[in-house]
Amino acid sequence: MVSINTSDFRKGLKVQLEGDPFIMIECQFVKPGKGQALYKCKLRNLLRGTVLERTWKSGDSIESADIAEIQAQYLFRNGDSYVFMCTETYEQYELSAELVDDNWKYLKEEMKCDVMLYNDNPIGITPPNHVVLLVTQADPAVRGNTATNVTKYAKVETGAEFIVPNFIEEGDRIRIDTRTGEYIERVKE
């Protein structure tokens, strides 16, 4: 196992705590007026999904998690689970909705993403940083409503809803940042 110093803490870092793999979902550097700097972090257990808050002093170190990431292709949804296929070995992995978490919003058939393995068992996925999705339903734009940055909800082909600018219409393709869930741009093809 590799030891990770607090100066390397960042969102998305995978670490080992109390025998379980965790991913940092939030990390904040705090420098009090007196005393040593601190790192306040929120971590999600990759096996159970529980969230825990921990504080480390500057200079502390923790063990990295032994998590392998393989490139896989999303095949289909099977009831409450999602089926992925490794692009190298063609081995199939079935992940529950809990393991896929909110990433279901970005999954399109034949899309490539990373599957995280811990002790050769799938424990989660990492979609690409940006995905292009087709808008299937959007409220019509209100004429004359342009004085401010007006937004509305639009439903995409995966069934998820995202906040988009007022000019987005049904049939448009939009680029979404999967790390934040935010609209980036309209895609012209």
C-alpha cells in the first residue's frame, strides 16, 4: 500500500480506512489563527455507501486503497442492476443501483466508463468527465424573458433532469459535466 500525505488530499482520492475503501467526496483546508493547519474531509465508504467526516492535521498520512479501475462498456439495465462489459477480457459485471449511485443519469448504451474493482468485485463506476445527451423534453422558452440568466429543467434520454439555459429545446444535444451535474454547452452536430 502507498502512503498518501495530507498535502495530496483532493476530491476523488481513494483511501483505506478501518479496513474499507473510501473515496473523498469533499476536502477542505482549514488554517486556524492559532495552531496547526487541518484538513476536514467527507468520505464515502465504497462498500456500504455510508458517509463519514474525518479531520487530519497537516503532515499526517493515510494508506491509499488498493482499487483497480478497468475500462468497461455499459450494455443494458437489468431490473435494478446495470450490466457492464470489460473492453479487454469481455467479462461482464453486474452492479446494483446502489453501487452505480447517481451516475445512472449519464449512462447510455455502449458508453465507455471505468468500473472500480476491490478484491476483484465491482464496487462502483466512474463515467467520463463530459457526456453528450439528447434533450427529450423541455418547457418552451418564454419570449422576452432575457433580462437575466434564465434557466429551466430539461429531461434527457436517460430519464434524468438537468438545469439548462432557456434557449435549449427538445431535440437539442447538450454536454453535461458528470463531476458536477451541470450543463456546459449545446452541441451542434
